[in-house]
Amino acid sequence: MSDKLKIEEALFAYVKENTYKETDSLTADTMLFVEGIFDSMGFALLLDHLEEAFGVSPDDDDLVEENFESINAIVAFIEKKRLSDS
């Protein structure tokens, strides 16, 4: 299994465990904030999780919606940060 798929799988599990919303129709392109999957507190917890689980700590400039709007966006962000930090 590729790193990308492992990250995606782990993020799906995290989202499903950490939201009060129904996640049966959750896809990698679901808009997490638009759909109410996460709110501001959920976002703060997500940032902590990204650091703990993936060793990725966003800079202030990284804190834009495009980086975190969906699971696909978060996977791309993690991959980009890992490349730039290495």
C-alpha cells in the first residue's frame, strides 16, 4: 500500500471517529467544513492530530482552507509538507 493510501485511510478513520455528523457518504472529496464535519474546534484538533500522526506542523501561511477542505486536500498538504521539510 502506498504512503498516500495509508495517509488517506488514516484520515478517513480519524474523521469518522472525531465528528458527530453522519459519515456514511463521506468521500475523499467531501468538503469537511462546508458539510459541518468539522468546526473551528475540530480544526484545531485536526492540526494536533496531523503533527502527532504524520509529523506535519503547519506554518501560519499554510492555514488556508484549500489545504484542509477535504481528505484529498489534507493528503496533498501532508505530502507537500513532507517534501518541503526534507
